[in-house]
Amino acid sequence: MDLKEIQALIKFISTSGVDEVSIERKDFKLNIKKNQRTTEMVLSQPQVTYTAPAPVQTASPVSQAPLSVEEKPAAESVSGKGNLIEIKSPMIGTFYRSSGPDKDPFVSVGDSVNTGDTVCIIEAMKLFNEIESEIKGKIVKVLVDDATPVEYDQPLFLVDPS
């Protein structure tokens, strides 16, 4: 049973009249009990306990107005030129500029890169993934600090392709 199935089961129990569900398979045991205050889920092997607040009914739904965000391309906001290209993270992980703490960075501001050159490493789940440049140009700005977390599609470098 995966996490999505467990979440769907919890949602079903919180909206239905059922107060308790037990599922037992050879590799795990799942007990979900509902009372007026909390929903409790206990998994065996591995031992994990999850307690979530029971759903709260409100008299009127709360609506949020969408926030207006003024969007500008990052390339224009940094240099005033619209011709800079971003090298983005292809995954979630930890960004490293070099292959080790005592090693030189793969690229620095002012360095020229070619297609296929390694520009950084992103560690994800104890695996170190070399990130290669997909464009040829000159590094204008490094947008992420060394050893910091990055998100999928987050800009890492600005490159001037000319």
C-alpha cells in the first residue's frame, strides 16, 4: 500500500461514518481510528505513527483572492538585456558548484561553456548527478549558493549565448 492509497483511505474515513479501519497484510499492519478530535494511523514495520486533526466544518467557505504577481523574465531583470538564457535544475536536490570541498568550481562567472560541459552537481537521494550545459555561451551569473537545496526547474545560472 503506497502513500496515496493511505491518504485516500484517511480522506474516506474522515468523510464517512466509519470510526475505525484495520488492514493487515504480511508486510505491514494499518489501523486508523477516528474520534471527534483526531484521526490516528499506526503502521507496523516500519513503526510510524501519524496523528492529524479531524476535519473542521465551517459555516461559510473561506475564499482567497488570487495574488497578482508581476512577472518579468529573470534575464531582463538582471542585465537589462533580454538575450540571457537560464540553465535550470532538472531535479530536486542539493546544488554543488564543485565535485568536492577542496576542488575548484566547475564554472565561474566569466567562464565560457560549451554544450555538454558539466556546470554543477545536484545530489538527490545520495546520488550525485552531473548537470551539463545545454547551450554554448558565457556564464554571466551564478544564481544559487553552493550546498543549498534547489527545486525542479529552478534557474541555476544565467548564460550569454553571444
